[in-house]
Amino acid sequence: MLKQSEPPLLLELKPSRRLQRTIALLHLLASGAAIANSLAITIKFTLCALLCLSYGLLIKRLAVQCYHVRYSEQSGWEASGLLGLEPVRIIKSTIITSFVIVLYIKSNNNDKSAILVVSDALCEDDYRKLILKLKTTAI
């Protein structure tokens, strides 16, 4: 009897609202700390301006950032790169929790990178499928 192959898992990671809110909260706390310290007023405002600039750049980058992750039995793991989907190897130090996955990958040219997958970047079913595939094939 022939073993039926599973359809490939193709996931598009959308921008995470939860990550954007967390970044906003951290920048707000940092701004409060910059204002509450005992530095000169010009330094306080400079710190606040830099924090606002940092927040704006991060949110803008997160809004357009879109990754694709794919797994199939024939080609293995692939992740979006500069030239489309490129074959990658999942590194054992990948962190998997019910709220976030830090996906450490290594490409064919030995470039290491990390992809942050917050649970709301995927629908609930796709997030579970990704966790299952990672646990059964990569880690």
C-alpha cells in the first residue's frame, strides 16, 4: 500500500497587532523613564524625540513586513528571501511557545537569521499546524 503524501504547508505571516501594541507599550514606558530622570530638559526632549522616531520606523517596517514559510516532503523547509522562497534549515535553538515562535533558520549560504512568529500573525489553525510540523520534522 502506498503512503499518501500530505499537501505542502504554505503560510503567509501577516503583521501582528499584538507585537505592534507591545512595541508601543515599551516605547511609552521608555519615554516615561526619559522624562522622569534627572537629566537636563534638552536631553530629556532629545531622548523622547529619538524614541518617537524609533517607534515610527519600527511600526512602519512591521506594517510592510511579510514572510512566507513553506514545508513539503519533497523540498523540505523554505522561507521567503530576496529571490522568493529559498531552502532553509531549521536550527535546533528555535523557540516554540503557545504565544510566539522564534524560528532560527540557516540558508544554503550559511546565513543565519530569525523570524518572529507571533500567534496572531497566523490564523489559529495554521499556527497549530506550524507548531506540529516544527516539532515533528525540525526539532
